[in-house]
Amino acid sequence: MATGNAKLATMAWRNIWRNRRRTLITVFGIVFGVFMAVLMTGIGDSTYGQMIDHAARMGGGHVVVQHPDYQRLPTLKKTVPDAEAVEAAAAELPHVEGTTSRITGAAMLATAKHSQGTFFIAIDPERESEDTFGILEGRWEGEPLTSADQEHAVVLGAVMAENLGVKLGSKVVYTVTDKGGEIVSGLVRVVGIVTTGAPSLDASLCVLPIGEIRRSLGYGPHESTMVAVFIDDHREADAVSEALAARVPEGVAVLPWNEAQPDLAGFIAMKQGGAVVFEVIIMVLLAAGIFNTLFVSVMERLREFGIMSAIGFSQRQLFALVMWESSWLALVGLVGSVVAIAGPYIHLSTNGFDMSKMMGGSAEVAGVAMDPILYVRIHPESALSIAAAVVLATLVSGLYPAWRAGRANPADAIRVV
């Protein structure tokens, strides 16, 4: 049986090159279709991955640990009592690169002439870096916070500072509701003004030192509203959140990024759905071209198939022969695709597309700044999916021509001139 299959495979290989021009046109169609699919998928994998990482570094991490009701109705009364224990549990898990505790909540900022509501974030600057707090990568006037217990200091977004009419050194009063429901205020000076590139974030950003905020709110030394967990691959967020949920104390919720930031997750899901529809259209067109090649080839060789049937080839063997031809087309097309795409892919994954002029300086989605340089970096599983789709489309295209070849009647075929 193995020898018979090998002979059929060899015969099929020779058959597809009997009409070299038609085969090369079909292979070119496969290469073009794969190139477009890789381009679209690669841009999506890279761009969405960057957006998820940027969002994690601007807020709660790839995995967020918080009070079960905080997501539905965020208030400063809903806390993680022992954030230190949660961080210790997270640090033991694979893929986890870092953790940090933060306090976020509503606040009112006021000067002598202006006031504005905002959603502040309190951090420990000594535990933050550009890998965990993307705001540090922004354009700065002044300097970031220096310690968790830095007194009377605040960092504002550039648009927020403009709306309040403040500059470096200006005084600002923040007003919040503490853990017991009492209204408390604090006087701070603007030590830094930052431009992140996300207009909505620049208009609402207020960063305070976590030590001073804990004292103002009546929190314990390790109490916070969230623990941000950062991992090496956002695709592992679900697995890490499940593992961490089994380790943390009762009374807290562990959410992957897509549950913690549903607006961003919905946008990405919509875009990925559109990309899938586009790729399906490409594969249907690809299958139509391959079907045309195989069907025309079979119809031109009906007399040949009839003679082969007369000398002892079974319907199953004739069917297998054409399916082998279909398989060879898929294999040659994929190899050709790798050769043709390798150079452009390396260039686009390294240098990318510069979209800064088209974006007009800045763009954002769900409060996350988009990188104006679009790279093409495809995940291995996405590449395998495209390859599997090409093989499937090619094999499906060969089913009817193969069936038609297997049904060739020696008596009828002999009359074909």
C-alpha cells in the first residue's frame, strides 16, 4: 500500500508540471493569498499585543486582583486588605514578571480658579519602571514622583494641567472620600506634567504617592484597591488568573485583562472578527482558483483516466491521484509563500509601517495610545492556522475533480477526442 501511494504521489507530482504555466499561476495565487493573510494577521497580532501591553502598563496590569464588586462600582471602600500576600502568591507563578500595588479612585482637583473631577492613581515610584508604568515613557516637564511617602506631590497630565491652569510648583487641592465614607482633602504641589500621547488620558491623569494616600484614606500599610500582575505574554493572562485565583485569600477577585478592560477587549474582538472574515474571503477565492485549475486539468485528461481505469486503476486510486495533485499544489504554494514572504516579513517586523502622518500625531482606543509604527509580527499559532486553512482549501477544491476522475468510464472516455 505504501509503495502504491508513493507511486501515485510521484505520478501526481509529474502531472501538475505537465502544464507548467497553469500550475505557476495557481501557485502565485496561493502565494498572494497567503501574503495578504499573513500581512493582515501579523499587523493584528502585533498591534493588539502592543495595545494590551500598553493598557496593562497604564492601569492594572495583565491580571488584576481587586475587590469582587470594584469592577461593577469602583469606590475606595472596596479594597484588597493584604496586597503584600497577593503579590507574594503571584510572584511564584510562571510567566509572571512583576507585581505592584496601586490605589485608584475618584477625586476632585481644585485650584483657586478651577476644579475638575478625575480618577487618580496612587503608586509606589520605587517599585515602578517603564515596564510596569508606561506613563514614565511620556514627554515630561518636571520629574516623576520619587517615593511612596513623598509629601505634598502630584503629577498631572498635560491637558489636565492646562484645564486647571497650573504649572510646575502650582498648588492643587485634592478631595476624596476615605474608607469610612468621610470627605478628606490634601494640598499638593505639581512636581511633574506628562504628555502620554493618549488625549483622554492626558486630560484625566492624576498620579499621587501611595503612602500619603494610604494615610489620607485610613488604609492599612499593605492595603490597596488593586494588585497589578505583569506577565511575559498577554495570551497567558487567562491561565495565570486561574492559577492565581486558587492561591489568593477569599474576598478578592482575579481578572485577566480582557475582563478588567472590556472596552479594549471588545474593540480587539471586533477587529479580529473583521480580519477573519477578510481571510475567509481570501481562502474562498483561493479555493475557486485551485478548483478551476484541477477541474480543467481533469476534464482535459478524461480519456487518460478512462484508459487508466481500463488497465486496472481503481476508482479509489484515480481519486487519490487527483487528491495528491491537490496536495502537491498546496505544498508548493506554501513553500513558495515562505520564500516570497520571508524578506518582506523580516523588513516589516523590524521597521514596520510609519503611520504617524495618517494618524495626525496621536491616536487612541479605549484610552490606550496607539503606536504610530505598525509592525507585522505573527504569532506561531496564527501562522499554523493560515497554513492549515490553505491546505484545507486546496484539498476541498480537489474533492469534486478527484471524484470526477474516479468516475471516468473507459468506454465513454475512449470516444473523447
